[in-house]
Amino acid sequence: MIQAKPIQIGDRTVMGITVELPKTTLVIVTTDKGYIMCGALDVALLNERLRSRNIIAGRATGVKTLEDLLEAPLESVTHTAEEMGIVPGMKGSEAILLML
């Protein structure tokens, strides 16, 4: 099952997406500029093979819900996200605010 729902962060609205798969659930919060995602996100692939796309993204591990994702510290981020001030250890919600 795929669920999408608007999430209010400050005075802005972003989109939360949950994808239920066998034995795992993907959680994503996205803006027009970038996104944060659960541990399934391959940041190394984005940084290396897809570097020319300048993808703004962050990864948090051990999260199971959209709320967890927003509260968790980011474990890794893309180079382009770092250039915007998004760094590992930052809460997901703080990173999303910088992506707005």
C-alpha cells in the first residue's frame, strides 16, 4: 500500500509518503527541492553515480514512521545537501526546513 499525506512543518506543507513492502516500509518526506528518507536510500549512489543531478537528500536509519523520520538525526546526506547546510546529525525536520 502507498500512502501520501501532507505534513505541516512551521507554516509550510510538505508531502509524507509511506510505501508498505513485504518485510519493510519505506518512509519519505519531500519538498520541491529535496527529500529525506529511511535507511533504504543509497546516499553513496547519489553522491557518486548521480552526482551531476545535484540531488538534495538525507538518510535516517532505524525509522519506521514519518514522525520517526522527522525526529531522527540524519545518518548521511548528499554533497549538494551539505552545500546547503544540511549535515549528518541534524534532525530530519531541520533538514526539511532548509529544503523549503
